[in-house]
Amino acid sequence: RYDAEIAWFDRELGRLFDALRADPAWGATLVLFSADHGESLGEHDQWFCHGENVSRETVHVPLVVHYPEGWSGPRAREVDG
């Protein structure tokens, strides 16, 4: 079921981005995508845990940024901490 949930979300997010890219406003659109938590999938002998522990797998979450054309603000970079 977990794989099916990921596949569904990936497909729907793709549909959203396809619709955004088809709109002329895409070039002027800043898109930020993140999650509220990661997921433990067997690491540390824990499965689907994210409220009882604090591990790298549960506290590191994705952040995806699409900058609009001509963006003059700060650029993306990877930071520790």
C-alpha cells in the first residue's frame, strides 16, 4: 500500500506540474514543495514511525524549489544543520 500511495502522489504531483508548465504564468511562478516529516522504513528496526523518535530518516524532509525566469533573489544551495 505504501508504494501505491507514493505512486498516486507522484502521478498527481506530475499532473499539477504539467498544468502549471502549460500556463503562460509558469515562467513567473515560484513553486516550493516540502513535506512535514520523513518516514522510517526499517531503519533502526522501526517501520512507519515518525512521532516517537527523532532520527535522520524522520527529520530530513525534501524541499524542492522552482525559481521563476529572471529570478534575481537568492539561489538554491544545500546547507547543513
